[in-house]
Amino acid sequence: MESVSKSCSCTRGFTLVELIIIVTIIAILSVIGITVFSSVQKNARDAKRKADINAIAKALEVKQVNDGDYAGLSVRDFANGIIPQNSFPGQPYCIGGSSTSTPPNPPSVWGSPTGPAGNTCSPNPPYSQINSDGSYMLDGGLNISWRTCAVLENPPNTIYCLTNQQ
């Protein structure tokens, strides 16, 4: 019997074109993933800002004193014992007061919530920032209405405000 030797000229591995296609697909998927993740993070930070403004508004509703003016906030006004502050230190939560039953107009944008654009509320007055100790300075006189606001990230430079209910 003769032995027949079969020789295979097959090569194993990937061609350069196949590798480039695989790397391109991975890069596209990575960009999509990062974009979606970034959007989810912005939405989560905005949800926290809205919840903080809601908590501040609820605390202010019970802080109205007899003469119609609003007292300062304290840690006892919040369930977690902390006065809400924006997660980005250069963007405070703002409050504005009015001596009429109509709250002040919403403030103009005072900067991006993720940028160092400014650390005061605008226009100033009637708006001032709510400090970590709960102090704020409303426009002088009797403040029988108020509006508290924060800048949101998504859509950019959107202002979220709540006004008094009384």
C-alpha cells in the first residue's frame, strides 16, 4: 500500500481586513455605550436636583411665619437631616421672594450645572442662593410668595422651579 500524504495549504488566523472590521465594530459599540451611559448619568443628576427642589419647596411651605414672611431652613426640616445642595458646588439652588402674591419671574440661566460658570443666582435680587446652613437672603420686605429653582443638564440650561402654594 502506498501512503498518500495530504498536504493542506490552509492558513489559520484572521486576515488584516477581518481584524480591522472587528476593531471598527467594537469602537462603534463603545461610542454608543458611552453616549447612552452619559445621558443616563445626566438624567439621574437632574432627577436628584428636582427631588431636592421639591424637598426645599415642601420645607418652605411649613416655614411661613404669622406675618407672611418665610423663615430660614434648618436640618430638622429634612428627613435625612441635611439641607439639599447641588452636587456640583458652583451651582447653588436659588430662591427668590416677592412682597406680592405673584412670585418673582424665573431667573435667567446663571450657568451650566456642570461648569464653573457662576456661584450666584441671577438676577440678583430677587434671587439668592440657599446655603448649606439653610440661610438665604430674600429681597427685603415682606415676602409672601417665593420661587425656588435649579439649573438642569438635560436639556442644557433648563431651569426647574417651584413656587409657593399658599
